[in-house]
Amino acid sequence: MVKKKAHSHYKDVPECVDKIGTKKKRPRLMAVVDEDSCTGCQVCIPFCPVDCIETVPYEKYDIPIPPVQIRFDECIGCQICARVCTKLTWDAIRMIPTDEFEQTYGIKISDKGPQ
């Protein structure tokens, strides 16, 4: 009988970042939070290499634990938040192609971060 490690399903979860980076080019994919599915646990926040995930303002929903949101102009499309959310919590973050994102949400994504 082969014994599995107790936490082997966490092996592909990346490490939290030590240094915050910045956007250098237009990403292929954009992270989008399904706010109805997000539990507001904030597990994804320390994993973001560009620190572009934040809690939705309390006033928006008037609930004790609001969901998180992505600052799209800073997102680099690395997919780390989606992987972390799927593995450690609820699977509330999905990645969509940037062109589809722009068309769906009417938001233009630039090559650089906020000016």
C-alpha cells in the first residue's frame, strides 16, 4: 500500500511573493472574479505578484465579508490567483482572453500599468 502525503494536493500551489512587480506588457489573459461565488476569504491576495487584488468596498454589498476584485489595469494575467483560488478555496476566479475581456466588459487594457 502506497501512503500519500497529507497535503500532496497543495504541491502545485505557488509560493507567496516576496517582491511586488509591475505590468510590463499587455497580458494574453485577464483574471475575473465571480463576485457571487467569492467567499471574501482573501487567500488569493498575498499570491498576486503585482498586488492587483483588493477587497470590494463594504458599501457596495453591505455584507460582513465582501468579495475581492481585480484592478484590471494592473493585472498581468499570470493565472496564479485562479490556481490558488481553485486549490485552496472556492474556484471563484477565472481567466479569459484579454480580447474577449475587452469586448465583454468594454474596458481597454493597456501595455503598461496605471499612469
